[in-house]
Amino acid sequence: MTPDETRLLRRAIELAANSRAEGHAPYGSLLADPDGVILAEEHNTVRADRDISAHPELKLARWAARELDPATAAATTMFTSCQPCPMCTGAIDRSGLGRVVYALSSEQHDGLSPKGGFPRVPQEGPALFEEARVPVEGYYT
């Protein structure tokens, strides 16, 4: 990592610390352009918003998809205090951001939590392919 990337990752950790100090969950993220200019910052507001999707990474991915053109989004880097969860990773992938740099891995994070990660909810499928494909078929062409 470059000194500028280290500075930006430290800022994400600072956002996480500030979030915890304000009574929120301890996660922070920012989006920077190729020159290291911070475009947007967020912290976790899951409890305050009573919204399980109020992760900083998801909020930034949504902001980028709404506010940035695809080329600009592709040139950005998200710096985040923890590795994005699967929900946030999906949003990041769809938003077209260029890359993500994180401080704590998911495994390291789970090791700091006495309960570990969230239990997986069983999923079943695929089912009813012929019926389910009708509304989707041709949409992407």
C-alpha cells in the first residue's frame, strides 16, 4: 500500500471509532478518487436507522451508483474498516466501483466477536424454472 492508501485506510478506521463513540456499530468506510480525494464517507447506522442494510459499504455503493457515471465509479477505491459482508459485496459489485481495500478480514472480525458470524439461513431451489424464466427472459438483451 502507498502512504496515501494507508492514510485513507486509517481514516476509515477513524470513522469506525467515531461511529462506536457515537453509539453506533464500529464500522466506517470512504470512497476516494484516483488522486486520493475523498468523495464520500459513511459509518454504520443499523441501530439508529433500525435498518439492517445501513452498512457504510452499502450506503457508499448506492451513492456511487446514483451519483457517479460508470467510468468515474470504476476509478474509485473504497477504503473500509472491515471486509465487506456478502450483502455489501453484492452491492459493490453491482455499483461498478474499481476496488476495495479493507483493514480487518471477515475471519479476523469474527474472531473478535464472542458470537462469531451470523448463522446461515437455509435456501432451497432452483424450482419452477419454466415459470420463473418468463419475466426475466429477454430483459438483458
